[in-house]
Amino acid sequence: MGNYVSCTLSNPQVFKNSSRSTKVILPSGEIKKIQQPTKAAELMLEAPNFFIVNAKSLKIGRRFCPLNADDELGKANVYAMFPMHKKNYVVTAGDMGALFVTANSVLKRASSKGKIRDLAGIHDGDFTEYGKKRC
């Protein structure tokens, strides 16, 4: 499931209406779209005690790979913010599940407008523990 979720979140086609903007999943679950170049430090000032991770780097069983404060956020990428106490921990299924719920709610809102199809038909049993789709 982890590989699927990180691929879904980092796919710019999922957020087709603004594929050039950077998206950041805030601690509150909201998604902030950023159009101009932004450094990670600017977002970390808005949410102290949280760090930023590129969604492409999230894999269950691997450690979080937080961005440095002076790193610039890449265009058309998706980032997520996690509590600072998780910085030295490994990514869990719960962490990925929270991101999946956020991404799925965004997709549902967009699909209700007729722009993007819903991915709600995916169930936990559809994937092995390593995130590969079962046949």
C-alpha cells in the first residue's frame, strides 16, 4: 500500500487542474497549493514542530527523509508534513493511511465536480505487505 499511496500522491496527473503547482499536505489535512518557489523553512515557520517530506520518498519500513530548511520545494511535487518526534522513525502503514485518506478526500471532491475519477474502490486486501498489487 505504501508504494501505491506515494505514487498516487506524487503523480501530477492526479491533481490535473494545477499540475504545475507544488502541493503540501498540512498537519490539519488541508492541501496548500504553492505557485512560486518556496523554501522548506517558510512552511516550517507556519507549522512549528513539523518537518516536510517529499511524498515520493515515503516507503513503509524506511526512515523518513525530511527536507533541510534551505531546500527549495520542487514544482509539481507533493510534500507532507509530519510531527518532529517522528523524524528518526520508520514510515508506518498508519502514516501512509493518513495520507491516503487525505488524497482520497481530495479526489472525491474533485470527482464530484466531474474532473477526476474516484479511487475509492481500492481496498487494503488488494495489496501485499510490500505494497505490490495482488493479481
